[in-house]
Amino acid sequence: MADMTIIGGGNMGEALIKGLRKAHRASVFEINTARAKYLKKKYKVIIQDDIHCAFDHAKVVIFAVKPQDMEAVLAGVQGAGHKLFISIAAGLTTKFFEEHLGKVRVVRAMPNMPALIGEGMTALCAGQYASSKDLAVARKILSSIGRTMLVKENQMDAVTAVSGSG
């Protein structure tokens, strides 16, 4: 069983897989079969072929999908109550997730492109129901791809523009 599930195995999802593979057990849900096979072969990760299973077996769920695909992904979320959600989807606020999932613990994060080589800077902010412990967990996870910094959510778009994120 994995401690966390990464939903989306694109460039940033892969950067997280690469950074996390030694410290955490992570499973991955990737809709593109060829990409899923590549990630499994290269990183020896558990590939979940059912999004419901991907959510069920994780304490932490990282959303690494394109913003335009997020509503479809969230439609597959059930039993979200006790999980920590971390989103690296550009432009989607913590309120977006709270509106779709209810009173969930969510951390919004924006890594920049150097994260792809483990040298990134990730800005983070907490949603309404996330605790300081949740932020600490998110920082620990995201430190696997570089440095982290806490910002207020109303600063996130500016940070994204300046740092080359998104």
C-alpha cells in the first residue's frame, strides 16, 4: 500500500516521482497507458489503473494534472474526508477544491521548472481546513524537488508569474 498517490504522470508528476521514490511509497494514476508503463519501468512505482483505488489507499493525494482536467478527476474522488490533498495545478485555488470536495485539507503548491531536475522552488499555501501539520507534510514532500516557501494564497499568481511556474 502506498503512503501517497500522485494523480497525473506528466512532467511535474514525474519530477515528484523521481524525488519521492527513495523516501516514500507512492503510487501513480496516469490515464495515458504508454506513459504509465514508462513510469512503472523507469521508477518501479505502483501504477493504479483505477482512480478510486488510487484514492482509497493513500493518506496524501497529489494532483498533478492540467487544470482543465481537474473537474473530471475530482468526480472520481470519494471518501475524501481524512486525506491531505496537495494540488500543483496552475490557477486552481484551494477554494476550488473545497467547493468540489467539501471540508477537505488542501495545500496549493506551485513548483517551478527547475523542479524537473530537483532544483526547484515551490510556493505553498494552505486551504481553510489545512493545519500547520498539513503544511509541514506538504513542505517535506515538495522539498524532494527543491526548496519551498510559504505564501498567502492571494500572492500565488504573482509568485507563479515571477518564478516561471505553471
